[in-house]
Amino acid sequence: MRREVLLSTAGLRAGYGGKPILQGVDLEVREGEIVAVIGRNGVGKSTLMRALIGLLPATGGAIVFKGESVEALPAHKRATLGIGYVPQGRDVFPRMSVEENLKVGESIRGSATAADYERVFASFPILKERRAQRAGTLSGGQQQQLAIGRVMISSPQLVLLDEPSEGIQPSIVQDIARTMMEINRSTGVTIVFVEQNLDMIRTMAQRCYVMDKGRIVAAIDAHELDNREAIRRYLAV
Amino acid sequence: MEILGAVFAAVYQFGDAFAFLVLSACGLAVIFGMMGVINLAHGEFIMCGAYVTVMTNRLGVPLPVAILAGALVAGAVGVLVERLVIRHLYSRPLDTIVATWGISLIATQGTLIVLGSTMPGVGTPFGSFEFAGLSYSYYRIVLMLSAVAVLAILYLFFTRTRFGVLARATIQVPSMAEALGVDTRFIYAMTFGLGAALAGLTGGLYAPTMTMVPTMGTTFIMEAFVTVVVGGADVFLGTAPAAAVLAVVKATLTSWYGQLFGQIGLLIAVIIVIRVLPRGISGFILRERA
């Protein structure tokens, strides 16, 4: 059974201050998939994430989400359609409590219930424990869990994760990967993530896109993912 | 009794200076602290609130209602100014200074042309009372209570309401708030409107104590900027303690050497604070906590 296409781009272009980074990206993600975007540093993976959520305007091409063209919409409108974005560096609101951070995440859908909070706390128990603590004083791994919990509070259909393993100790990375897969299984949320960490890619991804010089240059299917060397070659600097 | 009288006089002077500093600065502090915009038209929003208050009061509307009307009109003008001018300059902070200065000149001269060089005011209500041989104004006590109430309401607004939480998120990491579904342009417009409304409220509250002239806003400007500079970017951690410290300086020097030395004292205080704490009191507190 083939699932519906949730997100697709065609010839997507974007860049900073007239300097083009994305040079025509074509990709397609189906409902419930977990797809990794891999590639060397500076090939435009994070730029792709920012262009998908709308923090960086598309200078050309199309982005279609749930059958609707969204490339002209501001980021907050795309979010309310059901896209959750977890940026590189996490960007928690440092001078607000964990609970207040989650409250901002409610904006994706407009409101959340006590059950939504319980669901997020079940996935990330540390957030319940630290709910009154200022987010800026959490460790990197805790901030990452908060940044993910903050979008999950609104049950988005698509989550964009930008380097979830960056600056986090390996044991926590594995925890986060397992939790994301659990959430994917139980809610059917679609996940697109940028990653350099081979273990996290092999644990989570069902398939991969490989980026180079602002384009998708290869796609790796599920059975090829077992081949460590193939992936390592694409990640090599 | 003489000592009690002197203590009361000192407390009253301090309270009066504190109220003036807090009320002068709160609107400017909200706009600067929350948005990073330096609003040189702050005094004209105060003037707007004062004029609207006096005009509505003279139509027979009770003074408290007239003051609220002044705040509302100034707030509405603020939202309009944000839409038409400020919004286009968020990435150009220096240009905002020039633009708001221009708005300030237009507002002052426009008022002069339309309403003349002066306007009959309204008298100060409630009269006065005597304590230990000195006479005090009841209305000044009302102003002190208003300053404390404004601080309390602002605090509750920014910590307890949904809008307040979203506004703080927008100030801390604007791009992330936007990516989480917050309409940050709306938040900025409302925040600027709130700052303008607070300035209007200040104008309305002080209108009964002042001469109504188009340049009356400048009376507040020096105190407002000194308080915001000393306080730093955080409205709650900055404005209230800065106003308290500066009120001691101002009240002491004013009662000993007169108004002029009170003002000079404030300027010296601000120079010292900038040398020691370049990011103001709140910058200092936040660095300690981080």
C-alpha cells in the first residue's frame, strides 16, 4: 500500500542575501515516513529546513504540503497547517520556564489540553520533572527534548528536525532516537531530519536523501541503509 | 513630631519622584525592552494622552474615564504608527530613531497649528492635606499608587496571560516563535500599541497637574530615557529598581538644592551606571543568573 504524499518540493531555490544556497531541490515525503537528509557540511541541509518551515523565503520552485502550495506563506501560517520545526541549536526560549516554552508550542494548533501535556511528559519525563525550571539552565540534551516536546504538544503531522544529535552525549542521542520512533509508530507523525551522526541515521531513518551543492544528488533506500560504508562515503568530508 | 514630619516629607518626595520616573519610562521601556526600538516620539504619545484626557474631561466625562480614553487613543495611534512606519524599519534600528524623531516633530508642530500654543487644562482634583505643618496633594498619592499598580498589572500581563507569554517568546527568539505558529508581526504591533497606550496613560494621569502645551512631552523625556538606560532592556528587572534608585537621587538633591540639581544628579547617576553596568541593572541581574 502506498501512502499519500505529505510534503514535496520541486525546483526549490533559496539563499541568503542574494547568495543562492539551494539550487533546485526536488524531494517527496509520504505520510508516516522517517526520512533523513544527509550530506557534508555546508551543502545546504539546514537551509533546506529553514526554507521548508518558511524562515527563509523561497526564491524559486514550489513547496506542497497536504496538497497545498505553501511556499508563499509566512512561517507561522505553515506551522498552523501542521509543520513542527526543531532547529539546529534548539532555540528554546532561555528566560522562560519549561512549561512556558511548551505553552508557546500550543500556537501551532491554537490550544492544547492536559492530555497533550501528559502525552509529551510520557515521552520526555525529564520535562515534567523540570517543568518550572528556566529553559536556559537545562543541559543540551534536555533542551533538545524540550524543543521536540514543544512542537509535539500540538501533534503536528510533519516534524522537521535539524541535527538533533548535535552537541548531545551519545546515550541521550540513542534515547531521543528511540523516543522519536515510538512517537512515529504511535501517532503516525512524519519526520524529516538532517543528521551527520551515522548511528542516529541508521537507527531512525527509513530512507535517506543525499545533498550536495544545494541539490539532492542521491536517494538511499531502506535495504541500502544497512551498508555502513555507502552512507559513510556520502558523509565524508 | 518634627522628625516624623521630616520622614514623611522625604517619603512623599521619594514616592513622587518614583511615580514620575516609573510612569514616564514604562511605555518607553516596553517598546525598547520588548522590541529594541528606541522611540523618540514617546513624549508625543504622552502629550496625545494628556490632550485627549483634557478634551474628553471638558466634555463632562469623569476624569478616570477620560484618562482611560487618553490611553486608548494613544494606543490606537501607536498601532497605526507601527503599521505605517516602524514595521518597515525593524532591520534598521538607527533609521527607527530618525523616523520616530520625525513623527515627534510632526506631532508637536501639528498640534501647535491645529490646537494653538496652549489649551485650558483641568484642575488637580482631591485638594490637599496638611501633615506636621506642611501641605501635601492627595492627587500625588493617587499618582504613586497608579505607578505601583501599572508595574503590578504589567507583570501579571506578561507572565500570566497567553499574549504575554507569546510576546516574551517573540522577544527572546523571534524566528523560533514565528516557526511555532506565533504571528510575530501582530505581536510587535500590539506591543508597540501597548507602549504607546502606557505613554498615553501617563499623559492622562499627569494632565491635571500640568500646563497644556504641545511640547509638554519633553518634560517626561529626560526622566524616561534615564530610567530606561539605567534599567536596561528588561521591563520588570530594570525599570522598577532603576526608578527606585534614581528617585532617591532625585528626591534628595531636589529637596536640598532644588529642581535643577535633581536633574543634574540624574544625569550624573546615568553616566556612572553606564560606566559600571553597561547593560543596565537588568543586564547585570540576568548575567548573574544565567
